Amino acid sequence: MWTKLTNTTRWILDFLRSFLSKRQYDESFINASLRSLPFVAGAILTAAAAVLYAQIFNVIEVLLHSIKTNVPWLFFIITPIALVTAWWIVQKYSKAAAGSGIPQVMAALNSKRDTKKIPAGYLLGRKAFLTKIVSSVVALLGGAVIGREGPTIQVSSSIFFMIHQILPKDWPKVDRSRMLIAGASAGLAAAFNTPLGGIVFAVEELAKSHLNSFKSSLLYAVIFSGMTAQWLLGPYLYLGYPKITVGGFSMIGYVILFSAITGIAGAYKAKIILKIVYWKRRLQTPRAHIIFIVLSGFALAAIIYFSKDVAYGPGKEVMNRILFEGQNEGSIWLILSRFFGAIISYCTGIAGGVFATSLSTGAAIGELLTGLMNLDKDNKVLILVSMIGFLTGLTRSPFTASILVLEMTDRHSAIFYFLLAGQIAALSARLVDRKSIYERLEGQFLH
């Protein structure tokens, strides 16, 4: 199959060279155009995959809501089975598909510098690509508290990696690292409909060189990915337009407090995940792993069964309720179910992301703090600040978190609060751990 695809791209190369040469374009223009083509193709395929992936998640969440409403006891059966099945799929077909997906992309970018030279194809090849999707979908069917955004980043980088693989040798040279970075940024842009967030994520989290060295290819990927996603779904905001009031300097103290608390909470989520992941390495047999996953499945089923709110999936419904349903009372049980549900789901070894689950947990914490301090519950600016703080505490990417929330809500008047929240959360999280969860987990894929 790969030989046929390579032959097809060689035919495309010959056709385009002939077509452009007849119109008397110079060689430098032809080469520049050909170098941009893989990024455009990858972006369009990424957007289509991201939209399909999102639709599958939406359908499953409707199904889970129906089960929760009508037969909630069923989770005690389907959750352990789904988690064990999702874990088995990862173990059987591609261990590189486990978890979020972002550490795998980071490891692939750094694989050339590692002495053991882990092949990028192991981290981003066809097996990892398909396993990631199937495992996460199966896990969500059981009510796992996972998101699709991190997996979308690995899936999109895999698409760009596979396109790079099928380019013939006489194609104008395209740097693989640039393809992977562009793929990751296109994936995030398509998943959240946040093109600026995709660019900032690439620069802040993935790029080890200056933006000038790959800005054109990065922009091609983000632009065409975003345009294709909007063409398929129409213009939309991930979270709509929550009501906010910018209170000037009087609000700064609350922004600092909320972002510090949520930043520390996000860092502790990462620390607990890492401790469990490291402890699991001591389990020597598949039987021990299966027992751990079954027990985790029952624990997650109990959280879903006894929680009055949404305790499964990414948590977009939770965020929408908190942001748009007016006078809400915060719930410590909602926070605990989202916090520990995500930890349990991640530590089973299934494929699943932590971006959306972290945003929903941050929103729940912000809602509770707003109620405890008798603040204006109609003003959602501190809810958004808390979302940024929690995500930053986990990922240590303050600009990415700030820009994501900004683009998801179109609340530009609060941009300085958002940026401040990201910085305060990043500083506060360092009190718990100096490195992000992605930096800690990257090593397991390199070594």
C-alpha cells in the first residue's frame, strides 16, 4: 500500500512540476509550492479526522447520558469491561497509544537526539494512529473521564508523519520535525476551533527552535485545518459567549487567588497520576494489571453512579452548565468526581486526553470558590480564570491555556486577566513539581 501511495505522490510531483514549468514559474517558486503541499494536505485530513472523532464522542456522550438517566447501575458492568478492553487494545497493538498523546509527540521530536533512537514510526505510525482512536472510543463507551483533544494531537501528528513517509525522494526536502510540529498544532486548532491556540501550543510546548524557522509551514497547517473544520461544522465557539464583567484592579486579587489555587490543584492531579503510573510499573504480570483496571473500573462506576452531575467524558456539558445557567451553587462532589475520575481513567493505561477534563475540573473549582466568597455568580470571568489555572498547573503551558480559553469564549476584554492567571498558575504549580506531566511522561516513550 505504501509503495502505491509513494508512486501516486511521485505522479503528483511530476504533474505539478510540468504544470508550473509550462507557466514559466522559476524553480524556487515551484519548490516552495511543492514544500507547502504536504502541510496543506495534512491539515485538511487532520480537520476531517478531528471532526469525525468529535462526532463519535458526541454520540457516545448522548448514549452515556441515557444510561445514567435510565439504568445507572449498568455502569458497574460496562465500565470495568470497557476499561479492560481499551487497555488490552493498547497492549496488543500499540503501547505508544496509551494516555494523552502529547508526550508521544514530544518524544518523537526528540527521538533523533536520544541515544536509543526510538523510531518515530513506533510513536506515530499506523498502529499508534488506529489504536489511539479505537482505545479511546471503547474507553469512553464505559464512561471514562477522558478528552479527545490530546489524542487528536497525536492522531494529527501521525497523519503528518505518514504523509512525510510517502513523499518520494525527489520531492523538495520537507523537514520531518516541522511536519510533526505543524501536525500537532493543526490537531489542537481543529479540536477546539482555536487557531491561535494551536500556534501558541506549538511554540510553547513543542518547538525547540525559533518560530522563524518554520512559521510558514506551521501557518499553512493551522489555517487549512481550521478552515476545513469550519467548512464541515460551520463557524462556532467551543464554549459560546459567557457573561463577564471586567472589574479593573479590584478584580486582580481574586484572579491571583483563583489561579494560584487551581494551578496547585492541577499540579497535584499531575503528581498523583505520575505516582500511580510509576507504581504500576512494579506490576509484573498482565493479570495484575487486569485486576488493577477492573478495580479502577468499579471505582469509576461508583463515582458515576453516586454523582448527581456529569462524571464521565470530557466534561463539556459541565462547563456549559457552569458558564451559562446563571446562579449555580458549587459542589465539592462534582470537583472530586471530575478530579479523581480523570485520574482513575488515565492511570488504567487507556488512550485518552486530559485537556478538556482539566478545563471542566477548573470550572467546577471556580464555581465553588465563587459561592464560598459570595461573589457575583453571573460574572463568569473567575470561572474562566480557574479553567486556565487548572490546565496550566497540569501542563505548564500558561500561554496555550490562556489563548485556548480566550478563543473558546471570545472574551477578549479579559485577555490580561487570562494571561495573568496563566503566569500565576505556572508559578504556583512549581511549588508542587518543577516539571509538567508531559515532560515527566516523555521519558517513558524515549527510554
